[in-house]
Amino acid sequence: MNCTRTLSTSNILPKQSAAQVLKVLNGSGAVTFSRPAFVGLQQQWAARQFSTTKPSNWKEFFPAKDTPAIRETPPAWPHPVYTEEQMKQVEIAHREAKSMSDKVAVAFVRTLRFGLDLASGYRHGNGKMTERRYMIRNIFLESVAGVPGIVAGMLRHLHSMRKMKRDNGWMESLLEESYNERMHLLTFLKMAEPGWFMRLMVLGAQGVFFNAFFLAYIVSPRTCHRFVGYLEEEAVLTYTREIEDIDAGRLPMWEKMQAPDIAIKYWNMPEGKRTMRDLLLYIRADESKHREVNHTLGNLDQNNDPNPYVSKYKDESQPHPGKDLKHQKPTGWDREEVIGKL
Ligand SMILES: [Fe+2]
Ligand SMILES: [Fe+2]
């Protein structure tokens, strides 16, 4: 079987109305045309799952550029090492909304989650989600998840130059976060190639979300970090459910599926620990780190406190925030814990 790039959907989908497409997204089954809206994604992905062609013969979606002189281009931000034990300790958590700003942030996240669940046909429970549905959701969410870090980092960069003040190390973590989210997206895209409808949704979501987050961060960076913290709580929840569904045998195609090369290199996945389940453990751990980082940043003085995730401590023997999973604090570190009593 010769697996090439996704078949075009353009001759199928223009005939469908937006309502029909949404119904298909919702999985209502009320519309019965032969191919679903994400047919490109499904075909490519299914073909790859069941292909008898060697992976090396697949047409690469976005191959690494081969040049005469350059051997490789390693990631600008090497991923910290996570042990399996640490990744298993990652848990679902919720930080209680205390202030008005927290409540606004949590309300936005709940509204977004409700809308996305509806649009992507997400349902929790035995066998309600298939590999395909999860993959669609993961790709869409990861494409949006890479926005806040780079917007916040960009604004802090401009703020630092404009006010002629130092940034205290925040920018690095924010840019690194969006880099990491983009790696999640690229990893999923190595397993499935979205069709034009998904691309359109991503474009629309990015256009709206980028601008909304940009304006919101100017008004209240603290609320924005809290918002990302709550959003990441949801990401940890979703990936935990995906792992549980694999363990319960509800996602048979994912059980033996191997992580793509891009992921093996980025996370330094050890031999024998390179399945889809292992990959989801890494991604969930990353999301838990974003959850902790943003909840912690939301607790700090936005203009004056140093970023505790890139700082060196006077007493390194005491637990403190770091890039790895050594000291996990799902609901974030309080200001006094990291800055000390002033
Ligand atoms: Fe992510
Ligand atoms: Fe995330």
C-alpha cells in the first residue's frame, strides 16, 4: 500500500452547509454524507495506522530540511528530563478561585471548554471518545495553546524596552512554553494531517484568540496567567482521560502505536518507552508544568518579582520551582514560598 499525502476534500465539502459540518463535528449522526468534515485527517491517520508501507516510505508532511552543510538543527530550548515516576505523579488539580480576577479567569475557561466540547463532540465516559475524536481535539487545542506564551512574552519584551526596565526572566519561560506547545502540535501533526476545514478553524481560532489575549494581557496580565493556569488544568484532565482510555482498552489503535521521531528526539524518550501512551505521559506532564508556572506567575508582582522558574536560590537545598518535575505544585507556588518573607 502506498501511502501518500491526504486526499483533497475540496470536491466534497463545499457542497455541505456550515450547519451540516457542525453536526458532523458534533457527531450527531443526523447528517449522512459519506465523508466527515475532517476526512483528510481521518484518512491520512487511519492510513498511517494500518499502513503496510514502511514509515520511511511515507511522504513526510514537514520533513527536516536537508542541506549540504548543516547536520541537524536541535531545539533552541532542550526539554528538561522527566522520569517515568515523576510523570506518573502528575495529577488532576484545581486551584480554588479566590479573587475577582480568579473568578473571571475560571469563568472564561469554563465557557471555552463548554463551547469546544460542543464543537468537537467531546463526551466523557466509556467508549464515547475514539482515537480520531481525541486527535482532532488535541490538534485544535494545541494550535491554540501555543498563543498565550508568545503573546505574553512579546508584550513583556516590548514593555521592558519601552519602560527601559528589566523583565526579570519572565519572557524566557513564556516563550519556552509556547515553543513546547508548538512541539505538541507538530508531534500530533506527524500522526494526522488535518483537512482544509480544520485548517480554517485553526486560522479562525488563532486570529480571534491572539487578538483577544493580546488585549486582555495589556489590561490584566495577572488574570491572563490565571486563565492559562485554569486552561492547563483542563488540558491535564483531558490527557489523563486519554491515558485512562488507553489503559481500559478503549483506544485499541493507540495501544501499540509508536511516537513519531520528532517526539522521541524532543523528549529524549528512552528506548522501550516510546508508545503513544508514553508520549501522552510526557505531554500531560508538560501541561502540568504550564499549569503550575502560570498559577505561580499569577501569584506574583507582575512588574517587580523575578521569574522563580529561571532563578537560582540562596538555599538550593530547599524545594523551589524549576523546569523539571522534581517539586510539583499543581496549584502553583505562593509568592511568599518563592520570593521569601519580605
Ligand atoms: Fe499542549
Ligand atoms: Fe499547555
